[in-house]
Amino acid sequence: MKMTRTIQHTREQIKSWKKDGYSIGFVPTMGYLHEGHQSLMEKSIQENDKTVVSIFVNPMQFDNPDDLKNYPINPLADMELCDKAGVDLIFSPGVDEVYEKGFCTFVDMSVLTEELCGKSRHNHFRGVCTVVNKLFNIVAPDFAYFGQKDAQQLLVIKKMVKDLNMDLEIVGCPTVRESDGLAKSSRNTHLNPEERKAATILSKAIFEGKNLIESGERNIEKVVAAMKSILQTEPLAKIDYVEIVDGNTVQKIETLQGSVLGQAAIFIGKVRLIDNFIYEV
Ligand code: PAF
């Protein structure tokens, strides 16, 4: 497994692989890798000749400086996980390499970023779109892999690729869960044992929302209320939002039809957790 820190070295490696006719799969990450990331890498390795993983904690997508400061890192464990999975190249640049002094170009998106996390995390998706755009320009992948756990991010990136005529395909991969249902996330490590136990309430609410729709409930308010009332049974959980939106446009809907995205965000202590379900009505 190779590792690069600069854009130039990464491009040189990719160019030489492309010259040999290899396809490139790409998994962008912010490190502190877990089984969720591993499943993206495995899919990329299955489907491509070479797999590149980027590890870069992108300051531009954090609206809260404390959140950025406390973002967990473990470079050695990340390298080991990538190596074991069979990744070919890790691109792990510093902030100055990605954002040169004077950087002032941003990728901003309307509509899809107005609801859910876009509403509660100011400029988050602008930061995500900008860095993912840059990473795509550096790595020039044929396929890039993103988790369904961040459903809005996945939709936003798919739309950006389409709107900006980018020459790659985005592949969405299923959420990986702990045995008690909690979606795997780097943030879970910030939960103390009591909070970790409490956090399972989120997937319970998500599963309940999906079950209700699956079993025929078509009243959005009733589904949202049922999800909220489950979350409210956990004293350590503070609801950020519970919403059901259009599963393609992330816009508010009046009726449950077509593809719907149910998502909830909660705080357990200082840790913000999200989870979702997608359902074809
Ligand atoms: O999902 C993430 O880890 C990040 O948002 C991403 C896509 C790597 C961009 O920084």
C-alpha cells in the first residue's frame, strides 16, 4: 500500500495507473475508520483495479470549532485497516495542501441542502461539496463510494456530479450497524458507556418510522410523532430534528409517495448522531 501527502504525488501515481489501463475506485473519508468505511473500501476493491482512500478532516465542513477540534484521529489504526482491506493508495494531505493561502472558490448547492442537516449545520454542505469536488479533481476516479448513513450527503454529491457534468459514477452503500442497531460512526467513540447505551434509541425510532410506513401508515405527522415519542423516552437524548422528506430532492412533502427519506438527528450529551431510512412507497 502506498501513501501520498501531496496533490502532485497523488496525481503522478493515478496517471501511471491510468496509463496502464487500470480503473480507479475512490473512498473519501475523514479518517478514524470503522467497519462502515471498510465496507465502502471492500466494494471499491471488488469493482475496480485500484482503490484510493483519502483521509482528510475537512475544516470547511464544520460549523462548530469544538466539533472540529474534538474530531477523533488515529492515523496508525487507519493505515492498518486500509492495508488489511487491500487499499492501494492512501492520500492524506495536510490542510495547507488542500486549501492554499488565498483559497476562495466554493461549490454551493441550493434546494437539496435546505432541509435536514443543511438547516441545522450552517455551510456544512458547502464545505463537503467543495472538498469532494477538489478530491475528485485530484484522484480522478471512475467510481466513488459513499455510505447511505449520510443519506443527504449522498444525494447532494450525486446531484453535484450530475449538475457539473463530472465524469464519474457515485455508488451508495448500505449503512453498517452495531449489533444493537446503532449506525457505525466515528462520533460513537465520544459516547461514554451510559450515553452509548442511550444512543440505541435513535435506530429504534428510525426502525419504527420505517415499519409504520411499511405496514400502511400514510400520515406523515403520525409517523414523525411516533418517532419523536420513542426518542423522548430516552432522557439523555435531545432531538435536533425528525423529518420525512422527498428521497430525491430532500424537499418537504405533504403525502407519502415515491421515494421518501426519514431522518432524525439527536444529541446525546455533546455528541450529534444521525440516522435514516429510505423507503419506496
Ligand atoms: O463523509 C465524510 O466523511 C466527509 O463528509 C467527506 C465525504 C469525506 C468529505 O469530507
